[in-house]
Amino acid sequence: MRIIDKIRKDGIHISLEVFPPKTEAAYESVMDAVDRIGALKPSFVSVTYGAGGGTSKNTAAIAAHIQNDLHVPSLAHLSCVSSTREEVSHHIRELKQLGIENVLALRGDIPQDSNFPAPGQYRYACELIRQIKEEADFCIGAACYPEGHVESASREEDVRHLKEKVECGVDFLTTQMFFDNGILYNFLYRIREAGIRVPVIAGIMPVTNGKQITRICKLSGTVLPQRFLAIVDKFGNNPKAMTQAGIAYATEQIIDLAANGIRNIHIYSMNKPEVAAAILENLSEIVD
Ligand code: FAD
């Protein structure tokens, strides 16, 4: 099923995420997590591509497994920054052959110590989106950044480029994680003012490793509210307590989003079915 058709329907839609194994040895445990995440029957499961600790290998196969064997819509991420146009064409053909209907089109982070952009290299996600539109009929998602992308000189400039990206043929957007819902509400106001009309899926990260997230957020410029920092300070060295607090924080964020009319929410579940299940249990009377 095309994700755009699913998320336009009434109700609150919660999607989940997995990442492919980094090594062959981890394959079985990742597939077990994938099956358990699929069993939670989210609105769709997205599968990352060379991010979150996984590699790009297996993204297509795992997305096909979720869609064809678990009967849950899947979203295959595809990033282009480290690929040639021929390699991307090959991936697009592979996704088509597997019957994949939904692709999240990404540029990817610029590799360190590289002469970016090398001749022929992709510079922005919009180039990938144009290629996908020429070569396939996927429902296309793209990334957006409520706090502005780290490379952008200003939020206004980032929204201008986001509008250009959407006009290349994007059906929906998924946000980068944020920990203060006010930031999302302000972003939605700004992009609607700019004329971006496609549905936006709000990305929520349940934090289970406080120290790691503090590091990642520093790099990406994500603001960590005082209330969240106090939780990390207090429970960051106690994984079980941090997980419980992370689940509660994510649950509260989602309840506030739902109460303010946000119907599409993506949980960055990171191969942790027990965390996703705990949040969904907390929302059992809120999400159908
Ligand atoms: P772009 O949309 O190309 O934007 C990159 C920067 O260029 C921005 O600052 C933008 O303002 C600017 N820009 C865009 N177009 C133009 C233009 N025409 N002219 C000038 N400037 C322009 N990474 C992975 O490797 N694998 C994944 O699976 C993955 N999944 C993700 C999922 C989500 C929901 C999100 C939010 C991010 C994900 N990422 C993933 C990270 C992403 O690849 C990085 O954030 C990357 O740095 C930017 O990718 P993009 O597609 O947003 O790029």
C-alpha cells in the first residue's frame, strides 16, 4: 500500500523503524526484531539505508519481507551521496522487482575527508528524487528538519530548499527527531506559510541511551529542553531507568502531538520492539 493513501485516512497513524544488520552475524537477531516490530501492526515500518548502525545492504530485502511476509506496509530508505547514478538505478530496479511501493529519498551525510561534491556526485536529495520520478512510480517521502538542517545558513533558507525538494515530486515528509513539541508546531506554521502542503510525519525518538543522544544532538543542533537534560543527568548511567524515563518522555510527547491535531507520528524504534510495544501500550486508548 502507498503510504500517502494510508496516512491521508482518518485516525492517528503510528509508524516504526528498523535498521539493517551491520554484520552477517547480527542478521538473525535483527530479523527477530523486525518480525516483532511488524507484529505490533504499525501503519508502516521504515528501513534505514546505511544509518543508525546498519549498512545499506539488506535494506531492500528487509523492506520486502515486512511488506510481503508480515503484510505491513514498508518504506525503504535510499540515500545517494556515496553512489553513482548507475548504482542508484540498480537499487531502483531492485526495489521495483521486489514490489516495494514506498521510498524515503535522502541525500545522506557528506562523507568526512572527501572532496564533496566529486564530479558526477549527487549534491542534494532533489537530484535523487528527480531520478526516481523518471525511473519508477514509487510513493516518495523525504526528510525535513524542524530546527533547520545543520548545513543551512538559516531556517528560512532551509525551508526554501525544502519547498524546492517537495516540488520535485515528494508525497510526504518525515521530520528529524525533536524533543520540544513547540519546535514542531512552529516549523509546521512556517512551512505552511511557505506553501508546503504535503503531509508531515512527526519523528519521535524514545531515548534509551542518554549520553549517546546528547552527543548526537550536539552534532545535529537539536535542542534538548531542560526537562529532558535533567532526566539524562539523573538516569543517564542507569540503562533501565533511562529506558523507562525515555519511554515516558516519548509517550508524553506523542499524547501532546495527538491532542494538538498531529495525526502522523513516526517512532524511531531502532530495532527495539520492547520499547515500541511499551509506548503503544501507553497509547492503547488514544491510537486505534
Ligand atoms: P537535502 O534535502 O539535500 O538537504 C541537505 C542540505 O542541503 C540542507 O541544508 C538543505 O537546506 C540544503 N539544500 C537542499 N537542496 C538545496 C539546493 N537545491 N540548493 C542549495 N542547498 C540545498 N541518512 C542515511 O544515510 N540513511 C538513512 O536511512 C537516513 N534516514 C533519515 C530519515 C529521516 C526522517 C531524516 C530526517 C534523516 C535521515 N538520514 C538518513 C540523514 C540524512 O541523510 C542527512 O540528514 C543528510 O545530511 C541530509 O539529507 P537530506 O535528504 O535531508 O538532504
